[in-house]
Amino acid sequence: MAKVKKVAPTPHLVKSKTVLDDDTVQAILRNRYEVMARYARTVERAYRQELDHMRHIGLCERFLLKRGVKKWFGGACAGAHSHRRQQRLAEMYDGSQTLCIYLDLHDGLLAIWERSNRSREQLRSQLQEWCRRAEHSGINPLREFSVCLRQYT
């Protein structure tokens, strides 16, 4: 008896596209939930590998961090929990630059969605800056994700 009234838009990617233009910004905003899910999938594997290399945290903390990765990168902990979460994670990471970059870029994407009522030029410049940071992080999964973002149409 139930009917589907709306379905999520399916993203269209153009492999040869390398420029972040106004159409790309609109496509990213239209598919922002899919973009965040893709970011979570992209980062999750690399995040888990990085945790495996961290020798200074105990097994219990490692288990908690691995278990919480979907919740943290899935966007469920945005907003008010962000500050408390970052403090707790900073203590556990104990200086792991890679893990801090993952979390920082995740929060950067969330901040762009919160300001989606800005002009197209502002959103484009924010996304370009985010892509630049991801590409210059030196982390391959983030670099690949940035390239993928530029392919939305």
C-alpha cells in the first residue's frame, strides 16, 4: 500500500572532467548525502589501516575507534558533539596527523553543507579550497576523492 513519492537523485560522473564549475557545485549539493556516504566509504578503509599502525593505543581503545568510525564519518556526530568528539579523538590519536586530517576534512564538508545558502561563487571557492586541501594532504584516498568530486555533473 506504500508508494515511493521521491527517490534520491542518481549522481552522474564524467571521468574526463577536472574543473570544479557551477554545474559541479549544484550537482554536489544535490547529491550531498551520497557525497558524504562516498567520503565515509573512501576514508573508512584507510582510517582502519592507520589505526592498525598506531602502536601507542590499547586494544580496547582501538576497538572503540574502529567501531565508531561509521558513526563519526557517517555525519551523525555533526554540530554540538563535534568539539567534544575532537577533544576525545585528539587524546586517542596522540598526534596521528593522518587521522586528524580525515576528521578535519570531514568536518569541512559538513560546514559547506551548513552554508549551502551562500552564493554559487562562495560555494565553489569553498569546495575548491576543500579539494586543494585534500589533494595536498599527501593521502591517496583523499586525493582520489577530490578528483571524484570534480567529476560530478
